[in-house]
Amino acid sequence: MRDNGPELHQQPGNTLLYYQAKHYWAWFIPVSDELTSVGVVFRTEHFKKAGMSREQMMLHECRHMTPVLSERLPDLTPQEPIHAIPNFSYRVHNYTGKGFVCIGDAHRFIDPIFAYGIYFGIQEGEFAADRIAKLLSGEIRTDGNPFADFERHCDEGNDVVEDVIGVLWDFPLAFQRILTWRDRVSSLDLLSGRIYGEMGATNPARIAVRRLMASKEKAEQDAKTTSSPESAEIAVAAG
Ligand SMILES: Cc1cc2nc3c(=O)[nH]c(=O)nc-3n(C[C@H](O)[C@H](O)[C@H](O)COP(=O)(O)OP(=O)(O)OC[C@H]3O[C@@H](n4cnc5c(N)ncnc54)[C@H](O)[C@@H]3O)c2cc1C
């Protein structure tokens, strides 16, 4: 935050995130003195329920999602067509093999809220280049997938980020406690991209977010197990 005081005119250039509810938020990124990049993220059901065009929806959200966003946008004139991207979170497995390797968005995109996307693209490109150089020079020889270690390494980093963002949405109070108070310094490492290998695995904030997400995964698994007899009955009845 470049913050010189409480008034809006004293805080130019700040990138701001507005959190309304789970998976419902906005970004505000000043591009110049007169132009700001604004994006609003919400669930598809919210869009369908509103019954608006994407342009109407965007302008409506800028005004009504939260007053603090609206007051920072006195002039809501779009400077380019409004774009919409559905289903931006995805994951591809087995994204490397003999003669091919995917990096960045080509194999996974988690959630844009902490803007890891460019970092992943650059970092994974560096890892891949290093691996390719070693393969070409003969330093590494293998008959299997030459990028298997690369893929594992990239997955580790992506998994850390997925947990950090998962805790933000599913355990917001714990997120605040871990990131702004208890594990503040080690959280900075995670937010700065020190998420790979031993460094990521032994980071106290990383361990804390994994524990929370594991508890959520277990609860979901337990719920599935207890509800399966009912599903079986329905399947029989339907048959
Ligand atoms: C609205 C929005 C805001 C974002 N804000 C941020 C942010 O603030 N910070 C951040 O870190 N990340 C942000 N991201 C995410 C970030 O832009 C991406 O994660 C990042 O650009 C991924 O890089 P990449 O190289 O993997 O893919 P891309 O940037 O998509 O690059 C892939 C390139 O390949 C080209 N291409 C595709 N198919 C072919 C083909 N068949 N032949 C040749 N070329 C092809 C495409 O044209 C493109 O130029 C944002 C994303 C969006 C959509």
C-alpha cells in the first residue's frame, strides 16, 4: 500500500481487493491517473439470477457490490469492451512427457485473487529451461518421462497456493490470524513465491493452511461416505 493518509486522494496508485463474500470479490488496479483496471468475480448462479447482460452486470456490481469500490469509481465509462471469463479455475494432470511440457496457465489456474499467474509462468519456464538444458547436455539421462521431477515440483508450488487461497475462502478468520499475526513472516514467504521444495514444505504458515484444508477434505469425505447408502437407494429406485 502506498498510503499517505486516510483520504482517497492521498492513496493514489494502490492496488485494492474488495472481498464481499465467498468467491465474490473485486480487484481495482490503477493503470494511470485516469484509467483503472476493475474486475468483479462472482459465481455463475449470481450472474444468471441477476438476468443482466455482462455489461449491465459489471456496471451494476461496480456501483452496488460495496460502497468503498463505488466511491473510487466516480466515472464508470468503460474504455474497452467488457470481457467475461467463465470457469477460470482448472487443472490438467499429466502435463509433461517425452517431447512436451506445459507451463503456467497451460496446465493450471487456481484463482486470480493473489495474482500468482505471471509468477507461475515465469518460474515454471525457468524450471523447464533448466531441465531441458540438462537433458540436452546429457547431464540427465532417462528412459521415462524426462519432466517427471519438473511436474512434481510445479505441482508442489501450485498446491501450496491452492491451500493458501482455500483457507482464505473457507476459513477467513483463521486466514487472518495466520497471515497477519501468528505466522506473519513465514506467510510473506508464501506470498512472495517461496513455495517450492523443502522451503515450502517446512514453512509454518504452509503447514497451518494444509492442516486446515485437510480437515475440510476429511469432512467432505466423511459426508460423502455417510450419504452413499441413500444415493444407492435412489439409484435402485430410479432403475
Ligand atoms: C483479467 C485478468 C487479470 C489478471 N491479473 C493478473 C495479475 O495482476 N497478476 C498476475 O500475476 N496474473 C494475473 N492474471 C493471470 C495471468 O495473466 C496469467 O496467469 C499469465 O498470463 C499466464 O501466463 P502464460 O504464459 O501461462 O499464458 P498466457 O499469458 O495466456 O500466454 C499464452 C500465449 O500463447 C499464445 N497462444 C495460444 N495458443 C497459441 C498457439 N496455438 N500458437 C501460438 N501461440 C499461442 C497466446 O496468444 C498467449 O500470448 C490475470 C488474468 C486475467 C484474465
